[in-house]
Amino acid sequence: MSATRRIIIIGGGIVGLATAFKLGRRLPSAQITVLEKETEVCRHQSGNNSGVLHAGLYYKPGSAKARLAVGGIQEMIAFCREHGVPHEVCGKLVVAVDETELGRLNALHERGQQNGLQGLRLLNREQMREIEPHVGGVAALHVPQEGIVDYPKVCGILQQKISERGGRVVTGAKVIRLQPQSNGWLAQSKAGDFETDFLVNCDGLHCDRVGELAGEKREVRIVPFRGEYYKIKRERQHLVRNLIYPVPDPQFPFLGAHFTRLIHGGIEAGPNAVLAFAREGYRKTDFNAADFFDALTFSGLWRFLARHKRMSWEELKRSFSRRLFCESLQRLVPEIRQEDLETGGAGVRAQAMSPDGTLVQDFCFQQSRRVLHVLNAPSPGATASLAIGEEIVCMAAGQL
Ligand SMILES: Cc1cc2nc3c(=O)[nH]c(=O)nc-3n(C[C@H](O)[C@H](O)[C@H](O)COP(=O)(O)OP(=O)(O)OC[C@H]3O[C@@H](n4cnc5c(N)ncnc54)[C@H](O)[C@@H]3O)c2cc1C
């Protein structure tokens, strides 16, 4: 690597912060600046997720997701141990609710083995109830390597480490224009102008738009899928010990509503996956005209809706009906009742969609002259963030 002096990372979520952290370690003399539009870091996906450490069970062998989740979980756990971040490797059950799901459960087991996960075990009904006494279903896959963590705390430590090494995290700095210059870029933001030799775009829900500011074509677009959660009432939390997941539908990158024990106590159920009318639409009523227009004029979305009418409609109905949400949870834990559920928070996934209406399954990076864009970093992006940061450093090495 040569003597690049200035590097700007746009986006202060966990991926942007992990990238800045890794770049600072690799290039100690570089000036690293993170520009974040909000008044603090970690306000979007990184602060509104399930808080689960994913070990790489689901992803196609050889994909970036598989590679970076398998390596990333180890690195994340080591980071948490070193910096005192609350976390726990509590293990997870993926539950086949009836015989029709056994084939997919077995396929998941094989995939996990191909990805190098250790200690996976297929369990019968009695064995799975020793781990989760209230679980329903006919069989389960036990994934002992997975766990729970406080991702906002991870972001806080990353921010602190970046500053300790002389880097800066500038908040209130929404980037509104990017001008190419002979040696790099001028990033114009709401907190002033910043010159840089190299740019990294880690903008989550807005990464395609920031890419466009840098002159890229917006072929793949971000489509926001809101994930809503319920909390389980305190007196019923004994129904779930740790993590209980359904067998996911392989057509979608979403894992299905699950039960999650939170690292600071409590049990959450969710998230669903509803198309949102705003990229930062955390409430059902949130509407953003620009985002809505953007989505309506994207042919990919229409193709997606035509292909997945039923799923999209079912998700919408489930979003408005506690009864339907509860019914899907009862498939995993039959004793759960509607009155056990209290409305919880929500997160919005930045999911890239191709013009043909397919959801981009893998992490997606794109490099041009003096810029690297992260164009798809959905789950397990938080688990894999440190590994993604390292990947970005390696990919950009030739230009740094
Ligand atoms: C409901 C849900 C559940 C999930 N569960 C898990 C899980 O259990 N485990 C897991 O590993 N992953 C999970 N994920 C995925 C994980 O949260 C993401 O992969 C990860 O947070 C992505 O981080 P990011 O930094 O790319 O995005 P973000 O955290 O969204 O950060 C992007 C940042 O860019 C900023 N920004 C945008 N535009 C601009 C601009 N123009 N100028 C300056 N700043 C800008 C935003 O304000 C934001 O802070 C989940 C995600 C969701 C939504």
C-alpha cells in the first residue's frame, strides 16, 4: 500500500465503523474520517437488529456471506472478549415444525457442515425439548456456536478506537454531493466539505443513492423491508431460553420471525419482513414521498411483487394482525398466546434488489476509481462487520 493520506468512510453504522477501524490499523499514518448523517452513530440497521451472532449456517458455500460470517463471528467474539462487550454464546435451535420441513432442515445441516460449522446436531423431539422445554415441532438443528451480543456497544467501542488512533467520526454530516478531483474526491456534507484520496460508501439504506452521487449507475436498488418485533411479557419469558428459529424459505434472504433472548434481558419475537413506504420507516404509518416514488418507478419492485404476491400480502396482513403474528410464533412455541405479546421496536433492512426483481442474496461490493461501495450488507452484516472491514481493506489495497 502506498502513502494515501486521507480516507473518508461515509456511514457510521457497524460496517462503516469496522472498516474505519481496520483501515486505521493497516494504515496508521492515514487520516481516517467517518461522516455520519445522524447526530450519533449506529442509529439505523446496526442499532435496530436482533442482536444475534450468526455462525454462517444458511449461506451458499463459497459465497462472501458464508466466508465472512464464519470468520466474522470468531473475530466478533474475540473483539467482545477483549473490550468487555456483553455477549454470550448460548446456541440456537432451528426448528422443523412438521415433516414437510425435514428435507430443508437436513439440507441446512449439510450446508452448515460444508461451511465448516462445528458441533451441529440434528435433534429429535425429546432431545430438542431438553434444550428448549416449550418448543413445538418435530425435529431441530442445534447450532452451538451462535449467540447474542450488544451491537450498539460494539459500535461505541469501535468509535472510541478510531478516535484513539487519531481518526475522526463527524456526526450531523450528511453527504449531499461528491465531486471527483484529480487526486480523489471532494465530499460536500451538511457539516462542511472534506477532501479525500479514497472513499468508502457504507451507507446502508442509502448506499445506492450515495453510489449515484459518485457517478455509479443505480442498477441494483435498495428496497426497504421493515422488520417488526414483539416483546414477550416478563411472566411468560420462561417459555424461551435462548434462540428459537424457523426453517427459512430458501427463496428469501430473511430468516423468518424467531425468538431471541436479548443480551440485557427479555425475549423478543420477530422480525417479519414488510415492504416499507420509507427507507427509514420504522412505524407502519411512516411515509416518504421520495422513497415511495423511487420504489414505484423501479421495475424490479414490480417484478418482485408479481412473483411474490402471496408472500408480500401475507406479510402485510401479519404486520397489522397480532393474531396472525402470534399464530406464526405458535408454530415454534405452541404455548405463546396473543396476550403474552407487547409491541416492540422495529428495524428496516437495506435489501438490494436487481432490476429483474430478485433479491441480492450475497454481500455486494463494487470498486471504481478511488472509491469502494458496499451495495448490499444485510444480515449477517453485523456479525461479519469486522471481517467485512478486513475484506474492504484487502479489496482496496491496490488503490490505497
Ligand atoms: C430487523 C433486522 C434484524 C437484523 N438482525 C441481525 C442479526 O441478528 N445479526 C446480524 O449479524 N445482522 C442482523 N441484521 C443485519 C445488520 O443489522 C446489518 O447487516 C448491519 O447493521 C449493516 O450495517 P451498515 O453499517 O451497513 O448499515 P447501517 O447500520 O444502516 O449504517 C449506515 C449508516 O449510513 C448513514 N448514512 C446514510 N446515508 C448517509 C449520507 N448520505 N451521509 C452520511 N451518512 C449516511 C446512516 O445514517 C447509517 O448510520 C439485521 C438487520 C435488521 C434490519
